[in-house]
Amino acid sequence: MYPCRKTREKLLLGPGPSPVESRVLRAMAEPTLGHLDGDFVALMDETQRLLRKTFATENPLTVTMPGTGSAGMEAACVNVIERGDQVIIADHGVFGRRMQEVAERCGAVVIKVSAPFGQALPEEELIETIRRHPEAKLVGVVHAETSTGVLQNLDRIAPVVHDAGMLFLVDAVTSLGGMEVPVDRLGLDIVYSGSQKCLGCPPGLAPLTLSPRAVKAVQERKTKVQSWYLDLTMIMRYWGEERFYHHTAPINMLYAFNEALRIIDEEGLHRRWDRHRRNAEALWAGLEAMGLALPVAKEHRLPSLTCLSLPEGIDDGQLRRELMERYSIEVGAGLGELKGKVIRIGLMGSGSTANNVIFFLSALGTTLNRMGWKTDVGAALETADERFRD
């Protein structure tokens, strides 16, 4: 017999996964049931109700897909897109480009609108592209770009998409549970997320909601969905009243997800959004008080994920190793065009606290001083504390 391997606890302040509350972990240890057991079916019903509240939607088809956020992206694309469809997909980071690639693998003709990493999408260009391609079936946008920490405002785009008769596909992997995802307010048609970010659950599930318009598009498609496993025409029957067998659900993961959604419901969506925003603004103020640069304009910053430019002469790998080895803090490296130029700091779910902001600023400032880039840690802590008192 081999002993169970133990790992030391670490503070997850990267781009995900985020810290998981002990009651969520305990829920995973509950006895496993059959995936059609009456008690488990009742839990599925409650999970759907809580997930609709978290998405702020009345959409009947609101489910969790087995897999991480990328499985949600793939499910969204394979169910709506058929070979030869024209789709407009915007990118301002790694995950917008991933959405484009997934759509291309579905056989779509992808019309691309791009922005440099660290900037929001050029809304006028996107709107003009929609008007130039009235035959396009859908428009895809990343709401919260995890690779850059950019938040994309959707308010101007959504009415144009709907006036053109297109479906609006939105990636909310790093925003759901940490800020408003305006599903019903803006009539977003297909929205997916991931369990391991602001929802505060271990990785392994991809929440997904479809509007009645999107469901109609799925039901009226001319060809079968190219993925059997992600085929919503069957999965909606499993999550609906019929309980038609499709796959063995990840039972214990759904226990954890249900508990995480209960925590969100207890806190209240608006209070949760306010908490993420307040802690992010304190972090930003503390970083800037150190003399550090934040490459994303404030009006486009994500409250759940902050991109920090590295000072000249500071190696990102060494910095991240120092934070892990000395303080057990995990932060993320840059991706794509930002690789080696930034680190990514996540304040998500139960990880978004004033204590974590103060601890991280102290650890970062001390580490930078030790690496030869001198900064005033005390000023950073005082500035952040002032924001908490505002």
C-alpha cells in the first residue's frame, strides 16, 4: 500500500483555479449516488435553479457541461455552428483566438475582428463588420479575457447583433460570479463559463445557458451535432423532465458545484460583485503606489483578474518562483504576446479578500526589493488600506 500523497496548502492568486471553501470540498466527499437516483435528480433541479440565479436568467436550458471552460466553448460552438456557416468572432487575447479556432474546426467561415492584447475590442469596427456581413449566423465575444485581464463592455454590441438577426455568443469564464454577466438584460444567446474561477468550485464543470432563440437554432440545424458527447439535443433531455440517459454525470463534482452556488446565493450577487470590485481597486491602487504599471486602462480592467507589467530587469519566472517558495502564493505567467512581460493576479471567489490583497502586496513588494527593484512597500499597503476605508 502506498501512503496518500499530501500537498501543502497554497494561496491561489493566479488565473484559476481559485481557492475553494472547505464546505465545497466537504460536499465532494458525500456518498456517490447513481446519476438517475431520485436524490441526485433533486440536486440537479436545485443546481439549475441556483445556476439560473447566478447567470441572472430565466433560460430553461441552463446546465453544466462535463469539462472545463474550454468544454463550454466547444459545446457552444458545435451545437450552433454547421459547416459553411459564416460567424463573426472577435479576439483581444488568447481565448478569443481559441474561440475562432474552435469555430473553424466546426467548418465555419470565420470573420475576425481583433484588438491588441491588453485593449478592449474596437466596437465601431465590430459593429461595422456585423453590418457588412448580414448573412453571418452569430457573433462571438470574450466578455472577460483571462489572458489579459480585459473586460469587454457588451451594452453597445448586443443590440446591433440582435437587430441583425444573429445569435450572440459570450465567453464569461472569468466573469460569472465575480461581476454582472447580463444574460437576460442584454439578451445574450449562448453564454458559457468555468467552475474554477469566480464560482469558487474545483475545475471540471462548464456552466452553459442558451436563450430560447439559441435552443431553436440547435433544434432546427440541418446536420447532426459533430460531437456526440457535447450534443445538447440529447443533454437537454437529461437535464429536463425526461431524464433521458446520455452520460454518467460527474456526481461528486455536482455536489461541490451545488454547494458553491449556495454560497453565492447566501452572499447575494450584488454584494459579491461589489466585493470583487472593491478588492480589485485596492489591489490596483497598491500596485500603482509601488510605481508598477498596469497595462489595461482602468475602465477595461477585470475585477477578478489583474495584469501587471513587469519592471525592467525582473524575470517573470524567478518572481513567480520566489512568491511560491517563500510565501506559497501562486500567480500566473503571461500568455501569447504577453509571455515574459506580465504576471496575472487573480482575486476570484473566496480568494477575493482584503487580507489577500494586503498579503500579496507585502509579498510582492518584499520580493521585488530582494530582486533589486526598490519600492516602498509601506506606501502600497497604506494606499490599499485607504481604499478599503473609502
